[in-house]
Amino acid sequence: MTMDMIIVLLLLVFVVIALLTHVIPYGVAGMICCVTLVLTGVFTIEESFASMSSGNCIMVACMIVVASALGKLSFIKKLQSKMQQMKGTKGILLLLIIFGFTILLSQFMGSTACLSIMILLVQALDSDSEIQPGRIFFVVAVMNCLWVSRIPIGMGVAMTGIINSLYSGIGGPENMLSTADFLKVGIIPSIIGTVYCLLFYRLIPKTVMNEAAAPAGAQKKDEPPLSPVGEAVIWAVFIAVTVGFMFQDVVGSNISNIIPAAGVLVMILFKVLPVKQVTATLSSDMIFMVIGMQTMSSALSATGVDKLIGQGVLKILGSNPSGLMVVIVFCLVATVMTNFMNNMGTMSVLIPIAASTAIAGGYNVRNVVLVVAATAWMMAFVLPTGSSAAIMGFGMGNHNPMKTMKFTLPLIVILVVSLIISANIFYPIM
């Protein structure tokens, strides 16, 4: 083990403790990691702070500004009034509507884009009810993890190709996935997870959403209503951003990620948003958290810590493991890994190892590969380091991971069990 690996592992321990205790702001913890990586020589300044200029970070920052502008619309006031009437039995219908929008958007755009748009719906909820913004936005983040790219339309079509590319040189054509495989293995756990969210969302603490995110951007009582031009500008920006996300494969990620920034500039020029509000939002704790988490994910990969974890998996399995044991171990390891690395990083490390292990043991390659792939996306919500959805769920929802674990840990157990059963129904391990 090299000194760089030791430094990154120590920083990982620090991040976990900081995230779980929430003693220091998430963004401060992220910046401590970025600065430490430079001071110890693991990364250069350019490498450590590269996330600041990444398309994803710029998009997240500007989408928070766009979301705050959406709170000024008269439509939001009407929507909020309507939602406040939907209590009791109607509250379940309201949750189903929110869940339905989340599932739909999760098929056509990335997690960050999906959640950025869902803020519009969630911020209209009554902050004094059981179905209040901070709590429900976290549920929406979990729902996104459960359903992202699940259905083979939009981004779901590309998912099969991504997974196949990670082990095409190992598995051979007969072991490659077809378009519907990712859906078949994950549909049962996704449905069960959705029912769990519907029944047990109250286990998530009520919180006040990050001030940079939602209701804070709404129209103040002493503030004059928006002019028809102002409303039209906000709607035009929102529609342009949504269309850009939906057709990202056509226009490219550079264009779709920069549209929110262009929208922010338009709203400033039309005096829809004051410059002070925009700059305050762009420098919020949430943004620095995104930068820090992306940098730590890069550090895990660049120093080889991710491969070290992969080697550990092989040692755990031993020389002659049973087929079921192979699936269980890979599922559990992927669950842990995906909450510290990004989804793609977890798949990139574990899928080649999973495929090789399955071939060597004479097991069904599709079973193990699909379990790893589904786990990497489905279970990444326990810690803010898990995924872009988790970053936004914890950051914007202002949640402490320790306090959300009474909701997330039982869900993880349910998902692990149902996923393994589902995989063995469609693709028996032997």
C-alpha cells in the first residue's frame, strides 16, 4: 500500500465521520479534503479543484438558482394552495403524484437534472404537514436511485451498452445483456422499495430545506408580484432547461449542462433575479459539498484504492465459494462501495471481477453482473457520497445521515434480499 493510498483512506474515514456527525458543514468537509490532497501531494491544485469547472458542478449550481426563481411564479402559489388541501387520504395521492413524476423523469435525464426539476413540485408542499419539503425531497432522491434508467427508454437504453462494455472482453457474446435485462432484474426491488417509501416516509426527520434551494427563493410578502414578462422569462428558462436535459444525447452534455447557466444570465438581465441572490446561491454549502465529493471519488480511483477493494472481494470469496455466496458477497460489497464512490466507479471496479469470478466458477454471468449493476445505482442513498441524487437529497434537504438511517438501513436490507431473489428468478445462478 502506497502513502497516497493511506492518505486517501484516512480522508475517507474523515469524510464518513464528518458526514455522519454533521458537526461541520458538508461543504467545509469537502474543502478540507480538496486542500489536504494538495498539501500532501496526492493531487495538484488543478486536479483537486477540477470539479469546480466540471459540467456537472456548474449545472447543479445554476439549477439551484433556477429552482429559486421558480419559487417566484404565481403558479407555485396556486400549486401550494392546492397541495395544502390534499391531506389525510389525499396525502397518499399527493405522494403518488410526486413519485410518478420522479419515476418518469428518471428515465429521461440524469439524477441531478431530475431532482433539480422535482424541486419545483416539492417546494410547494406545506412545511407544517407530515408531507413537508425537507422530508419528501429526501424520499424523491431515494426514489430516483430506485428507478434511474430502469425502464429501457431514454437513458435506460444506454445503460445496457454501458454495462456490456465493462466486461465484453471477459464474458463473450453469449453472456452479454439484452435491452430488457436491467429492467427485469430490478423491477421487483424497485416496486418493493417504492411501497416502502410510501408507507414509511415518516421515519425521515422533518427538516428545513437548504436556504439556497427552495422556499427561500419564493416571493416575499413585501415584494411586488412578477410582471407578465418576468413570469414568461422564468417559464422559458425552465422549459429550455428541461428540453435540454431530455435531449442530452442529441445536443451533448456540454450544451445541456450550460443551458441553466445561460438561463441564470437571462434572468439577471431581465431583472427577474437580483445579482446578490444569485451570487449567494452559487457560493452555498451545497455547491462546495458537490465539489468535495467528486474530488474524493476521483482520488479513490486515481490512487488505486478502488482496485484494492476489488482485491479484497476476491479474498473474501476464497477459492471455492458457492454460487449464492458469490451473489451475496458482490451485492453487499457493491452496496458499501457505491455509498463511497460514484455509481460508474463501483460498476467499473466490480463488474469485471464479478464476470471473471462467475466464469471461473461456472455460474450464470448475467446474474452476478446484473446484481452488481443494479446495486450500484439502487442502493446509493445511505451517505451523501453515494451518488449525485444522495448529494442533493442530503445537501438540499439538510439531513444528517445518522438520523436518516432508521429509514435507509431497513430499506437497504429489503432491497438486497429482493434483488438477490429477483436475479435468481430471472437468471438462476447455476
